[in-house]
Amino acid sequence: MEKPSYRSSKRFMGISHALAWAVIFIIVAAASYGSDGALALAPTIIPLMVGMILALLGIHRGLGSIDMRTIARFGRDQPDKGA
């Protein structure tokens, strides 16, 4: 059985994942330097970014397993690349 390929969606999910972590680190760094704006935003931003990271991991895990099960059951319906 051939694994499904997700070149662009995997790349976009990786970029979103990295940017969510970057936002968390920037807010924490700014708050540790005493930024009032970062301190005000942190209670809202940090849980949202953590939720986004968890959602991205869950979507990747859940949809990947569904795709593999569907391919195993019905096969691929896409033509060969050489055709």
C-alpha cells in the first residue's frame, strides 16, 4: 500500500505550527522584558496558540489515518503519473 502524499498541506501545517510557537515565544519574551501590551495579550494569546498547535496535531493524525484506511479498503482512484 502506498502512503498518500501531502506535500503542500504538510508544508502549510508545518509553517502554521512553527508560527504558532514563534508567537508564543515572542509574547513570553516581550512579557519577560516588561511589555505591558504583551502582559495584557498573554492570557488570551497563549491558550489560543496552544489550542491551534494541538488542533494541527490532531487534524494531521486523524485525517492521515482516515486516508490510509480508505486507500487500504478501496485503493487509489488516481491515474498513474506516467499515463
